[in-house]
Amino acid sequence: MDELIARTLNAAQLRGASYADVRVVETTRQSLLVRNGTVQGIGQSEDVGFGVRVVADGALGFASSHRMELEEAERVADLAVRIARASALVKREDVDLGPPVVQRGTYRTPVEIDPFTVSLEAKLELLLRADAEMRRVRGVTSTEAEMVFIRQRKTFASTEGSWITQEILESGCGIEATAVRDGEVQRRSYPNSVGRHQQTRGYEFILEQDLVAHAPRIAEEAVALLSADPCPDAVTTLILGGSQVALQIHESCGHAIELDRVFGTEAAYAGTSFLTPDRLGRFRYGSEVVNIVADATIPGGLGTFGWDDEGVPAQRVDIVREGIFVGYLTDRQSARRLLRWLGPSPYVTGESNGAARAMSWNRIPLIRMTNINLLPGTWRLEDLIADTDEGIFMDTNRSWSIDDRRLNFQFGCEIAWEIKRGKRTRLLRNPIYTGITPEFWRSCDAVCSEEHWVLWGTPNCGKGEPGQIAHTGHGASPARFRNVRVFGKR
Amino acid sequence: MLGERRVAELLKGALAQARIGEVEIVLLAGHEALTRFANNTIHQNVAETNGEAAVRLAVGKRLGSAITNRLDPEALAQAIAQAEASARRAPETPDFPGFPAPQPTEPVFAFDEAAAGATPEDRARLVGEVIRLAEEVGAVASGALSTAVEEVAVANSKGVFCYHAGTRVRFRTVVHREDGSGYAERAAWRWDALHVPSLARSAVDRALQAQHPREVPPGVYPVLLDPYAVQDMVSWLGYAGAGALAVQEGRSWMNDRIGTKVLSDLLTLWDDGRDPAGIPLPFDFEGVPRQRVVIVDRGVPRGPVYDTVTAARDGKPSTGHALPKAWPEAASLGPLPTHLFLAVGDATTEDLLRALGEGLYITRFWYTRLVHPRDCVVTGMTRDGVFWVEGGEIAYPVRNLRFTQGYVQALAGAKQVGNETYLLSNGRFGADRVPALLLESFTFTGVTEY
């Protein structure tokens, strides 16, 4: 592999690249899916290849291949340079990556139990037991239980002198129960919806989730929701469970702070952002209790690593401090552009804060979320509910939609309870809330404490063309928002 | 490109080595290049060569699978061994009907040498033309132009071997100018079927029309939907309920409606993976020939599409709509339609505007998500050009709106169908061909400030 990397870099330079980097990525994935009591799939996949990114004639080109051969390395390097030169036919300015980044080292996700050493039988037994517990509940019509384990080994090398090897390991799991009656379909999930919760940890993460213990509860809730009252139409106080706060952060903050979106390079697909550079350092994004960081260094997050895919070290940076918007997620190019745009300031250094991430060898790094975390507040959840005279508590995301500038959102949850005089009362089905991002975060008057704080994993974040799925983390605890419009099924 | 002979040798050789059980191998290989532009410059320009083989192996009714992207005999043998090891440790899947037996599959020609041979310079020149058109009016263009060669093969130990090589080209652009934007998109398998400059011109024109939008309050309005928005509706109907698994589990919009007229009788929707007017793939990922399946016939749901597992449950033959089941993303979805066609009508855009009289004319929907499956209730935003229509003519652009709408109910109120169809990529191995639609009512639940 070292020879392939060296040959690729050398070939790119010989063909005229002023900069080149190579990433070799090898991914092993194991997935287990149980559906309605039967094993739907036990699969393992291996995927290996390399991608070369070059600057030639002041423009970027990228080519990649799954054929790990020296001859192919020459072809791919040649193609990348040719593509860069074609890009240069339609360029406005030369690519500026800023000062060289020279990094050498290794990083490995710390794990207690390597999930690839745990037997298939043990994993299946756990899933089948959880599935059986759900199916035991009368009225449940379909069930699903899954586990996913991913090991990604990657080597990054550049003509600037970087050489980095990393091994990132992820473990994920989840269960879902669906109940159908009289045209009503209700689903409950645990620990999170969209299939699973996931972290960069080992099999100990799976054991901690205790799927079997939670299975009867979510199955019962799915059935109970069939006959629950619909969520009323109202403008009221809303308390969101931690995983839904995580989703709210992801959609209305995480994407909005991606500096490539801000500069319009995702305009045709993912969209742009309302957090324009003139707002940096002065815009009131949320209330004073809203403190958000991007932290690629925190253990366990899906956005935790040693270096990003441009070889920039993992960092923790402030995004929202006491409600004021103070930081973007950046890569090398966009950080330089922001510096040219705004000049140096406490919020603008011209250096990447390490958010360039690629899905695999066959994709270029884009600015992606790392772990975008809402820092914990001081409230115990019980106290927060007791402190709420009237409102609705919603939990676990069911649907999510937001406009292309990340302002107007509408999120549905799996379950809700009415809050009356400080108590969680009747169950409500099909709850939905909607709002405008800064108005919503400014209405946040309480965030729950560390004891409720979970580093949630989002393993399904789409962006870019060709499409890339990123795995991002979002630390969050339940939080309260005032004067929110809520409604049920329309 | 690997070519049929090499693929056949590789897959049949691997199957011959398998010692036990039934084995199925799905191979996906190809080369894709994509030139992406924004701010009137090419900013991302990429190419990929890749190939994957997905093995499913059954020991009796015990199933295992493995995927590799190393396409050599040794790697395939390892994948088969791995799938076998998994299968041996798996409990039985009682309703596994076995892999299908061979059926005659007529090939469909959908390979264009010009698309396969398109160079980075070819793509850059066309993108340059798009940018020039935008710059002429002080606008900013973004988008992507891609070309791909795709090889798909399915083989199993019962003697199935199917191979298809096709090309795919796709262009999309969003053009922004001040406070308005326009959009254009098409897919094709022939390079010269993609008229990039005329598509760019239409997006530029739409952006110019969309300047200085006014606010229209949320409410229920009649709407004229461009085919881009119609594809979103058709795609959700397909994804969230036109597959047999959703119907069998009672979570489809078709449940309790099959055979009953619930949509406008102007609407006929079918899936046809063999029609060269789409992006054909003549067999599914179990190697079963794709059938033309009428999903809605003049407003009446006729039934879902099947793979072998769901078909066996209902005592029917597969319609050839299996997804690649070894891929985890597809494992729990069941069969899906991936080549949808909505019947064309006879109304021109002017006819449709005149018939709309007063209401909203919408370019496309964005970030749509399923809220409730049984009525296919979806929420999303409008994007890239919304207009208020009065007296059958566009009066002025309006700000984007959020909608929450049951697609089944909305399509029950289809009043007219456009006389032109667009072929639009659906990201699921195919593309959909749809016309514009005039709908009696559509529910908007919020507005944005732009």
C-alpha cells in the first residue's frame, strides 16, 4: 500500500499537480437484521480503494478506483490531473488551501470489546430476544431489530509531507415496533429512530443499550398510540427529549454552520444557509442558555477522529456561545476564503478547524459535521416538567423537513405526552412541531443537566454530489422551548 | 468496462466453486464522472471506478451474505465462504422460497457510446455554456453534470445469468439571481438526449421570473405542479406503498383501496424497467425479468410490485422488482418500483395555467418527508420558483411555502395533465417519467422569508 501511495503522489506531481493527496480506505462492515422474528440478513462487506485529489492549473480534480494496483495508480493520478485541468477551463480564481499542513501520526478508536470478536450467535441471540419481547405485546404488527459494526482503516498522505493512519470503529443498534389498526400506523423505536443509535465504541456500547429490557415498553407504547388522542393544534410550551434535540441541532444548526453551504457551493443540492458571514460574532442564534460546540475530540462520538480527511487535527470549537453565533465548520479552502472575506478576528483565523470528511475512498472530503453538541444545562428532567404548567413533551423523531436555508422546519415525533400543572398526563399521537430556527432557539429557556446528556449518533446524514452519507454526533439533553406551534395529523 | 464475457466467467466460475447450498451473486460495476459547479465556476470534479459483488447463500432456509469490491476469483471465493459461515450460524428464515429459477430475459439496449466516452473537457465545455448563460443576466449558476457506465449482472446456482450494460447521464442546475431562483433537471441514457444549454436557459428564465417574491399566506390553494414536483409525489407513492411488503404489513396507502377509485381517473401510473423511454434495467436483483406493472389504472390502485419472497406469501409470481438484498440499506425495504411512468395528458402549459385560473404554480418540492404512511401524508418545502396565478396568467412570484399534504387526497383532485414528460433520476437504479399536473387543492402550512 505504501508503494501505491508513493507512486500515486509521484505520478500526480510528474503530470504537473502543484498539490496532491491520496487516501486509501478499507472498510469492513457487519450488519445483522431481524424482522418479525426471523433473521432477515447477516451480512459482511469489505470495501477498499484509493482516491487522489490534486490541484493543477489552479483547479481541483479527483479520481478514484477500487483496483489497488500500481498501474491503476498511474492511470488514476493522470485522470485526476486531467480533470483538474478541465476544471481550470471554467475557473474564477485559483484554489487556495492556505499554508501547508504537515501531520504524521496514528489514531485508533478506543474500544473495550472489539465487536468483530463477538460471535454472530451472541449478537443474533440478543436481537432475537429483543424482537421476541416486542412481538409478545398484543397488537404489534411488525418488529425490527438491528446491529451494525463498522471498521474503517484509512491512510492519508500528501505532497506536503503528511502521512496519517487511522482506525475508526463504530457500533450501532436499535429496535422498532409497529402497530397498525383502522388505518392508523404507529411506530416506536429505541434507543433512537431511523434504525439505530451509534457511537465510535465497541460492543460494550451495544450491551449498555439493553435492547431486551426496553423492548416491551416500546411495543406497548406503539400499541397504546393507536388509541391515543391526537396531538392538539396549539401554540404552547414544548419539551423535547434528548434524541429529538439532537435532531434539531443537526438540522437547524449543524447544517447551517457548514461554511461550504454558506459560500454557495452546495446551492444546487443541499442548499445554502441563513448564517451568512456578516452574522458571525454578532447574530443572536439562541437564548443565553444555548451553548453549542463542534467537538471532534470527545470520546465516543460519530464525529470523533484523530485527523480529518485533509489531515487537519481534530478540534473542539465554539459555535454558539450564550446564544451568539461565533463559529463555522470549515475546511482548508473555505477557511481561507472566510479570512479573505472578513479579515482576521477572534472568530476568523484562516485555518481549517478540521471538518473535512469523506464517506470513503471514492468521495472527496466535504465540510461535514463532527460532533455538534448542545452543552448541558442545570435542570433535572423531572424538575423541568414540574416547572411547566402547560405544554407537550415530544420524543423520538419520526419525520424531518427543513428548507434549503435551514430556517423553516417541521419535525414530527413518534410520541408525546400532554403536560398539565407540572405532570406528564395523557398520551398524544402524531405530534408535530414547526418553527423558524432562530426564533425557536431563542425561545429555549431550559436545558437539562449532564445526567440526561447523551452523545447521540446520526449515521445517515446525506450531502454532496455524488451523494455521501456521513456519520455525525450530537450531544444533547432534553430542553424546553416556549410558544411553539404544535399540531397533529392533518 | 468488464464486459459480459468477463462478468460471466467471473460469476459462473465463482458459482462452480461453491461447495454447498444455493448461491446468488449480484455484480454492480462501472465508471462515473461528475462535474459540479457553483458560483459560476467548477469547484468539484470527480471520477470513480468501482465494482462490487454481493453474495447471498442459503443452506436450506438459513441465509447469509457478504459483499466485496475486489472483483477477482479469490475475493469472490472468500465472499462465498463468508456468506456460508454466516448462513450456517443463522436461524432458519421460514418463508424463504429459494432463489428463482432461470426465466428468459430479453435484453434492452440502453448503451450510448457518446455518453460512455464523454471526457472531462466535454463536461467542462457544457458547464461553461451554462455559466455563460447565467452570467449574461447577472445570475449565478450551480449544479452538476454526470456521465456513467453501469454494468449489472445477476447469477445464481440454479442457472440464472443476466447481464445489462447501460449508460446514464444527468444534469441539474439551480440558477440564483438576487432574491429568486430557477431550476432545471433531466436524466437520459443518451448523451445527445440531454440538451444542457436549453435546460440552463429554462432555469435562467425561471430565476428571472422569480424576482422579488411576495408573501402568500398559508392555506389551501389549487396548484399547477411542474413535472419536478410531480415526480416527488409519484416517487413517494412508489416508495411508501407500491411495494408488496408495505401492503402485506398494512402500512401502505394502497391498503383497503385496491380496486377502488381513489385518485383522479386522469391518472395512470405504471412501472416498466424495460422501456427505453426511461433508464432501463430489464431484470431485477434476483435475476427475474421486470414486468410492466400497472400500479394505478385511471385512478384505481391495482396492486403492488413483488419480489420472490413477497410473491410467495401472496401465492403470485414475482413481478421482477427485488432490490439488491445483500445491501443493508435495501434489506428491509422489500420490493420497490424503480422505473415509474405517469401517463401523459394533452394540456400545454398555457392550457394548464388557464385551467388553474387562480392559484399557485410550483416548480419543485424540496426536503419532503413522510409524515403518515397510510394516506401518504408528506411535508416539504417549495423551492426555485413559486408563482401566484390570476386570470390564467402568472401574476407575480411568491415566497416559498411549507406544505403538509396527503398525496393520495391531492391526486384525487387532479384536473388536467400536461402534454410533455420529463425523465428524472430517482436515485434507485432507475428514473421516473412524469408530466405536469393541475390539482384542485393543496394544503400549505407555513411560509419562509424568501
